[in-house]
Amino acid sequence: MTSVSKRAYTPALLALVTGLSALGAAWPVWFHGGSAAGKLLVRNYEVEAAGDAAFEAAMAAQLYGETVEAPAAKPEGDPLPTATQVSRLRQLDGGVAMVCVLFAVGLPFGCCKWPRLTWLYLVPAAWLLVKAQATALLGGKAFAELAVAAHATRWGMFVALAWLTLRKPQSDRIANLVLRIGCALTFAIHGWEAFHLNPPFQDLLYATAGHVGVDLPESVCHGLLRCIGIMDFVLAVSVVAVHLRPVLLWMACWGLITAASRPIAMGLDAWPEFAMRLPNSAVPLLVLLLGLQAAFSLSSSTTTPSKSATS
């Protein structure tokens, strides 16, 4: 009875976590100008269409004291094809996000009946990884170059699930390794950002303190961030060095607290910020559950008749 209930409820729990995480990442794509990958594609296309690439190269050469021929003026083209292509790129961006959300919600149920579908988890994993890399290439904010590592729990969770749902000892070990490395990378990068007083982190502390009526001095804010940074780095080392249940439980709780701090500080409109950070809490829990093999069943493995059934 216990194993049956676990098989029944685990896909629903996974669908909730993965679906919310993917939906939080997709929401800005649909309603706030597109993903980082979409914005990067649109920017590169508009630069190429406007003929600004040669101009940028000439400006860079002048900046570094090099000599380069002046770019020839490019005749103006029809803006209609450019607008049409940009619209198509944005539609493609939104369509890919929709497919990834559907996979994230449906695969926990589909893999129970068709285990080979597990490899489709790599589709949302690749999407989130590309988004993180595009964020690093776009820049424009502090520590943007570290986005791939900072988002490791987001795309790493789906990579691990691709292995985990195979329900084989070797695949469990690979999934465990992916989850631990993802946790370590995300917590270490966030700790680095906090220790170096990332401005959005400061704003988050000030806003949260203001909601509870506390006037937070700058020195206290900086001290808290540096303490948080050290704690995150210690947790990052611990998750790959040891398998301690209290450490993993605290990582899960801390990941949930930091995710929930966004809508608390910025209002309910910031719920996508919470949803896309759910893996920061879910991944440590998955690492913990992997250490309790009997409590983790994700797919309907080949069943054999039990003694009670045959007798």
C-alpha cells in the first residue's frame, strides 16, 4: 500500500514542482518581452539587418588604437521584412517556452507508462541552459557572466530527472552527482554574489526589512549579506563533501526562503521569480531522497508477481 501510494503521489508532486519552475521561467517570455535567448537573437538580427556590425567593429578598432577601413554606408532597406522576422523570432521564443512547460508538467505522468520518454526532460534542460548562457552574453547587470552556474539547479534538475526516472542503480548515481554539483554551483555563486554585495540582493534586504517596519542600516545590510555569502559557500562545499540530512534540509528551507522573499518584497506580481527559483529548494530535497532509496519511486518499473499474489 505504501509503495503504491508513493508511485501515485510522486509524479503529481514532480509535475507541480517542475511545472511551476518552468512556468515561472516561461512567464517573462510570454508577457515581458521574451527570454534572454530570444532577446539575444532579436538583437543580433536587428544589428545585422541595420548594417551596424561593421560600424561596431570600426568603433572597437578605434577604441583599441587599431586602423580599419571606414564602413561603407548601407542603403536603407524595407523595415517591414525586418519587423516580420523579429515577430517570427519572438513567436518561436514563446512557442519553445510553451513546449517546455508542457513537457515539465506532463512527463512525470507520461514516464510512468512510457519510461523511454524520460529523455525528453533534456528539452526543458537545454532550454533553461541556453537561457542562462544568453543571459551571460547579454550582460547588463552585475554577475550576469555567472548565470550558467548560478542557474545550475534549474537546468540541472531536469538533467537529473532524465536519468532518475530510468530507475537503475547507475542512473541513480549519475542523477545524484548532477544534483549535488548543481546545488554546489548555485549556492556557491549566490554566496559569491552576496559576499560581494550584489545590488539586487541589497535591494531585496532593504525591501523585506521595510515591509516589517525595520530601518535597516547600510552596515547591517552589508554584514548580513557577507554572512549569508559565507553560509552559502559552506553549504555548497558540504553538499558535495558529505551527505548530512540536516544540511540538506536546511539547504531546502533556505532555498525556499530566498525564493519566497521575492514576492514578499516585490508583491504577488513577482510570483514568477518565486516559481523559477523553486529548484533551489527542490534539488536539495531530491539529493536527500536519493539517499533514501525506498522513499523515492518515480516510474513504473517492471513489476514481478509477489508471493501474496501467487499464493
